[in-house]
Amino acid sequence: AQTVTQSQPEMSVQEAETVTLSCTYDTSESDYYLFWYKQPPSRQMILVIRQEAYKQQNATENRFSVNFQKAAKSFSLKISDSQLGDAAMYFCAYRSAGYGNKLVFGAGTILRVKS
Amino acid sequence: NAGVTQTPKFQVLKTGQSMTLQCAQDMNHNSMYWYRQDPGMGLRLIYYSASEGTTDKGEVPNGYNVSRLNKREFSLRLESAAPSQTSVYFCASSRQGFDNQPQHFGDGTRLSIL
């Protein structure tokens, strides 16, 4: 079974600075998808960014980018120009390709943004 | 757009009571999911329905049952609630066959079992 590990329970960043959240995963599959979700205090689960394992190019969405290292099974999230609204719990998630589309989540990282 | 709607948003039960959590989506998605979220453990899959008419167990199915009523609705039932089932429950949906498409989540149900 696949597992996802987020080794940083909490992180802090100064407003306008850059922060990187770590995620590693364990799988024997070659084809899969990786996601970062954001959960603010409102409890909503909001998709931040996604990465297909077959793509070598790292995904980017505005201030959010990933560093996908397939051989190392690492998928970190970089947030540039941090804003107060970025404060939330961030979850890394893995999904196998094919039938079912089940997500396996990491335990999450709480991100605090200081003004 | 409503997206994924869960009811109720909050519920308190006594041990041994039964309860059904409702979930409906209006995005014409094939697949639907139930997760529970506990502190320090992220979200764990309880049951899922890859398509209408099918249901399968996830990582933590014990103590739960599900019904895929139609394409839109997927309910989660606790037959005899236990304190260990105190959690926040999320329903999600996605398009089957489009693997890079994300799951869309409801706002969650906070359930407390006394």
C-alpha cells in the first residue's frame, strides 16, 4: 500500500517570504498523480496544485510551485511571496492511476504566516 | 454552483445511536468518496463508489455502511455509534476515467459521539 509522509507538523513564514513544505511517498507504481490540498480554518479542502508522475516538468500555479523528484519519491510545495491568507493546514496526497481514483493523504503541515 | 453538499454540518450522538450522513453532488461525477479526518492523521478513506451501482471498502470501513442511492447521492451510515467514531467526515466526488482531475470536497460534518 502507498504511504505519504509529511515530516513537518508545523511551519512558520514571514509575510512576503518563501516557504517550502516537504512530502515524501512510498510506492512501487510508476504511473500516479500527486496533489497538494489546502485546508483553512473554514475546513474546506481546496486544491492547490497537481502533478502527473509521467511529466518531468514541475507544476506551477501562480505563487505555488512544486519540486517533484520521482527517483527520490519527493514532492515538496514552495509558496512564494507568502500572504496571510496562505495560513492553513496543507495536505500532500497520492493517487494511483486507473480505476477508483482513491487518494492517500499525509498527516498534514500547519502553516502559520507572520505579519 | 453548489458542488458537493453534506448534511448535517454538526451532530452530537450518544453511544449506540444510529445516524446517516448525506452527501449530494451536482457536477455529474461518477465517483464518490467518504473520508474521516482525525487530528494528526490526515484524511482516511472509509468507503468509495467508483461508479453508480458499486461500492468498495477503503482503509477504515469498520462500523460504517454506505449506499450509492443514485449518481448524485452517496450516504454514510453509522449503525451503532461509538466514541472512536468522533471525527470530521468529508464527502468527495470526481470524474471517473480522468485521473488527473481532482476530487471535489464537501465542507465536512463534525460528528461527536458521547
